[in-house]
Amino acid sequence: MAEEGTDNPEAIRAAMAERPVEDFFARNGSIREDGRMVHDMYLARVKTPEESENEWDVYEILATIPAEEAYRPLSESQCKLVNN
């Protein structure tokens, strides 16, 4: 990463884990110790054609599932980086 001034994978991984992930795909995202990127997930319902106001209006978000509830807990990870 240019910001880190290195191409050392351990340094880059540590820097990535410190930064939040906020983009069009992932809200409230982060990279855990086991390397998994977790983020909020959404429960959505597809709208009927009558409910849609335009061609991109196709989903109704019913609930937001927080990242810590949407993914397996770190304590249950089988990754050797965290559970030896």
C-alpha cells in the first residue's frame, strides 16, 4: 500500500485491519484477526412492479443485520491465526 510505504504483507494486513470498510458493497465493515472481512447484511424483499417507482426501485430493506450477528463469531473461527 502506498500509504504504508511498504509491500511487506504483514504490515499491509495490519494496516488494513485498522481501517474501517465503508463502500457501496459493505457498510460497517472491518477485517478481523482471522482475515475475514465482515460487514452489515440486509434482509430485503423484492417489490412488485406496482410498488416500484422506477427501474432501480426493486427492493425494500426490511432489516439490517449487524456484522457481529451476520457472521460466525471469531471465537468459533477455525483459522490457525487465532485458534491454535
